[in-house]
Amino acid sequence: MEWLRAELHSSPKPAILFMHHPLLGAPLEQMKYSILQNGKELRRVIEDTNVKAIFSGHVHYANLFLENGILNVTADSTAYHINCANPHRHFITDGTSYNIISLTDQQIGVETRSLLLGTDTIKAFDVADTGFVDRSILYNEMNRVLN
């Protein structure tokens, strides 16, 4: 985060971030357990910078939202799609898509290209708690990996 902060604050150029886990936004309320767990810290880092967009994936369904002038785009999946309209019962279907991102000096465009949109449920799984993961789990895992 410190490196990112330094890079963003030292450059007048517009920036676009690409990351695996998305930030929490309105379309992701049903998948809070699966979003970037230190999103508040990232928001502080990018505050008052030239970040124009954040692109991510991980949740297996396409969504986007605008927050503080920053476009947040989450790509669908290249493997399967998750329907999480019901917060406690998520359904998996066949689905493969990708995004094409178009950039100009003044605009960012995103086009989702679907290759397969299955409708049959392959699997369903229950989610008892759609809230955040226990932070101690994250810290313990980070310490294990870094040490």
C-alpha cells in the first residue's frame, strides 16, 4: 500500500488499477465475504489521486459501480457464473465471458463479451454469513505466508 500511495501521489498521469478481488460496492452486498478485505485502506490510498478506474474479478459475475468518480468494474468469469441474488443460497451455472476495455484521453469503455450463458444450475451452495471474513484469519494467513 505504501508503494502504491507513493506511485499515485508522485505522478500526474491518470491511473487504472487491476486487481483480483473487487472493492465493496452496491452490486457486491451479497458477496461481502469474497471482496477485498482491506478495501478501506485501499480507498484511503487512492483518495485524492488520479485513479480513474479499478478492474477486478473473483466473484464470478459482472457488475460495476461508480464511487467518488472512480469506475469499479468486476468481470464475470471465464470458468463459471455465480448467481447470488439470494444472499444465503448461491447458484452456479455454466458461463464464460471476458471484457474488452477501450481507453481514450477522455473515456473508459467496457464491453462484456459472453461466450456461453448457461441457465441450468450445476451446483448450489449455502452461505450462512455473507459478511466479512474474520480478520484474525486473514492476519494469521498473511503472517504465515510472509514469514
